[in-house]
Amino acid sequence: MVKAYTKTDTAAYQVPYEVLARRNAQILSLIVFSFFFDALLFGVFNIQWFATESIGAIAEMSESTEYKLNGGVWWSLLAVLLFSIALAPVSFAFVMLSYRNKDVTDEWIQKTNGLLMSIPTSLIWALLWLVCLPFTWGLLPWGEWSVNWWKIFPFGLGLIWLGGLPLIAVLLQFSKTLRNPEFNHDVAIAKPAQSETTLPTLPISQPTIEIHEAVDGKPITFSIHNRPTGGDAWVGVYPVASNNHDHGERWKYLRDYGTATPSLPAQPPGDYSIRVFPDGGYNMIAEHKFSIAKHNPAVDKIQSAFKGTAQFGTDFWSNALDKQ
């Protein structure tokens, strides 16, 4: 049986240009900052000294015919901490580069960054139990085998798993999360199954849009009731058949209006809709369709004449002729 072809709307998984530009600026800033920051730490403060001292201490104890503790092995923990601080900006930049143009969820970004920050912690934990403490306690089976054979049991059966498993778990989870991003589009269309025991919840008030004025040649003014509170909530005006991504310059962040009456640029005659989005993505939560008629000066004159007749009691045709 031939599998049915389904078309994927790739635009629904991409961020708006404004978010993309902001991420590009953040990535560039992190890389530039990392260049000068690392030059200071490695060139001026010489933080690599701690790593060389710990490696030298390990080599000395490993090659010695008789066990003698060299406390320099403990510098390895500080070396990992300092190296992780030095490499943190560029690491975050490369992670952001992987989802630079993708409309991923904020929860996924927070989870990915949290796992990235957990790598140095789990590496320090691994060094503590696999290097520092075994060397300090003399539990590594160096030297004469007939004397040190028993050390393979506490190290191989206990310490290696206690120290190594957390690091392996963090690395695997970080790799899995980075390779499987969560998109706002998928979250919006997903319909989680509701168990029979789940109690009904109160309905959430959705935003509603009220048009104040929509005429040819004038800005479109409107109101949004139950306005979304997110800082990246925005509104746009579209031809009714347009895709949510085709906003052009006909949009604005709600935060930019403040307490003023919202307005959008004037549009030519036609059928339009105003659409509200709660964040920087394209998950529409409210829409109001309306039409803009072609401006007719004769209609304006007739309407003005009717107003004059009703207000001042004058003759309709005299008012109409006065408008010419």
C-alpha cells in the first residue's frame, strides 16, 4: 500500500524575523565576549596552570614504584570549574546556534541550558570519585600486582559506577534533548487525552477584538479585551486568505501601545482580519474579520447633510448643496 503524502508547513516551525535577528545578535555578542574573556583567563590569570599541576601529580603517583600522595591531584577539580566558566559563553552560543531559526518552546530552551550547565558539575563529581579520592586513599592498583590486586574490587565494582554514571547520564540526556527540539507549533496543535477522573476546569477567557474604525485611507483602530500579558504578544492585520507568516510591516507588539488605543497601518479596500498572537511565534489565539469599503466622497456629503438636518433642522438639499 502506498503511503499517503502529507505536506509539512516548514514556515510554522521557523521563528519570526525579529526573534531571529535578536538571537543572531546574542550569538555574536557571546562569541565576541568569549574571545576577550578567555584571553584574560588563559593569557593573564593562567588558569591552565591548575590542569597541568594536577596532570603532573597524577603522572608522578602513577609512575612511582611506591605509593606517595601528591596533593596536586586535587587541583583538577578547580581546573574543571575554571575551564567551565571560561568556556560557558561560547558553549551557550553554539547551543543557541543549533536552534537559531527554529520556533522552539521556552521550556525546551531552559531544559537544554540546564543540562549544559550540569555537565561541569557531573564532571567534577566524576573526577572526585574516579581520580582524587582513589589516589588519596591509595585504591588504584598501581605497583606490585600480588600486593595491590584487591584494589580492583572497591574501585571497579563501586567507585567507577558512583563517579561515572551521573556524567554518562547527563551527556546522553543533553545529546538526546538537543537532537529532539520541541516546537511551539507542535505544542499548540497537540490535544492531550483527558482521563475520566480529571475534574472539569473553568473556561479561560480568550481575547476578543472590537473594531473602532476601518475606512479607506485611515489607520485601523481597535480594542483587544482580555489582552494577553506576555511581553512578546503581538497583533497584525492580514488579508483574510493570508498565512500567519505573511504579516509584512502590518504588525506591532502589544506592549508598544501602552494605554493608547491600538491602531495598525491603513489598508486599501478589501477583506481583512486582525489576528492576536500570545508570544513571538505564530500561535493565533484571536481573530476578527472585517471589510474596508472604497472611499466615496458623495457618500460623505450625504451623511454630513443628514447630520446637519437632524442637528439644526435645516433643509436636506440645502445642506447637501452647501457641501459642494
